[in-house]
Amino acid sequence: MNDDAPEAATITPYEDGPLLVRGDFVLRSPDGEVIDPGRSTVALCRCGLSAVKPFCDGTHKVRGFRAPGGGR
């Protein structure tokens, strides 16, 4: 295994919460502009209520958002 190879991105949906993205990824706006995530792991909003979209700000907890997690 090559230690210099980029780590493949993984996306994990958390039950009643955000999508956690880890690894090498590029985040873009609908116009194609690159969004600097500021870190290598980010939580993306999937409830649509975050004030800092596309990132999660925890609003899903207050508003009672429900969605399945990544488990089988």
C-alpha cells in the first residue's frame, strides 16, 4: 500500500443527524465554486435547517429531524 496515496472519501449518514464526510474530497457550491471546509472531516446538513449550510450546526436536534443512519 502506498502511504502517499490519498485516502478515499467516506460519507456516513448519522441517525437523525448529518452526513459525516471524511478523507480526501472537494466540496463545491451549485455554481461549481470550491467551498473550503477548513478541515478534513466535515458534517453536512441533511435536515435543511442549518444556518451555515452546507455544514451542520446542530439545528436538527432542536427541530426533531428524523432520518435513518448508515446501519443495515
